[in-house]
Amino acid sequence: MERNPYWGLPDPDTGHAFYDGVTRRRFLAWIVDMVLTVGLVLLAIPLTAFTGLFFLPLLWLAVSFAYRTLTIASSGATWGMHFAGIELRNQDGSRPDGLIAALHTGAYLAMTMVFPAQLISIVVMLASNRGQGLHDLVLGTAMINKSQI
């Protein structure tokens, strides 16, 4: 496993196995995470005495932010990412801490709220050799295959 001394993450040219299929796996993880988030929101609605229905977008945002931040901070991946066999790594190759997990989640959620930004992020993800979205490029993070660690 050769690493670029500047980057800290595996070099996509010499360690391509770290990034093979990551974009497809991210999409699979996104689907699994969306299903889980829907389930968590549906579980949260009765806990709000059904007043959560009146502020459903905010409830959705809060549940999604908490789910993604807590799971990424604890293990470097959401449950969907675990299912897909990928995990998030920092620029130095380490797992993200709570702050990076919150920043990554916040940037992801902000991009999902602005369709052009989400579209650009998807195009960048498909075009980059590390499969990074805009939020990954800003934070210096990348998804890698867990089986290669």
C-alpha cells in the first residue's frame, strides 16, 4: 500500500483497489441510509406526540444529521456505508472524529438542499480518481473500500 506523502490517503494510481467501485458503493450506501433515515423519522414522529408532522422537514434534517454524524464519528461509516463496504477517511488516512463527521454531514445535507450543488457534486464524484464529492474535496476526505484496509 503505497501512500502519497502529501495526501496521506492511498494514491489512486498505485492503490486503485482502494477506490474501485467506490462511487457505485456510495450510491448503494445512500439508498440504504435513506431507507434507515425514513424508518428513524417514522419512529421519531410518535415521540413528538405527532407534532413532528407539522415540522417534518426540520425533523428529517435533525434525524438525518444525528444519524450520519454519530455513525461516522463512531466507526468512520454510516450503516449504509458499512453495508456497501466503504468507509470515510480523513486527508491523513485516519478515521474522522466528531467534528469532521459533523462538518461532512452538514456539507452533504447543504448540498442535497441545493440541487445544482448536488448535481455538480455527483459529476465531480464520477470524474475524480478518488470518487470524491464536493464536500469531500473541501474537507479533504475520501471514501475507500473497507476490504482494502
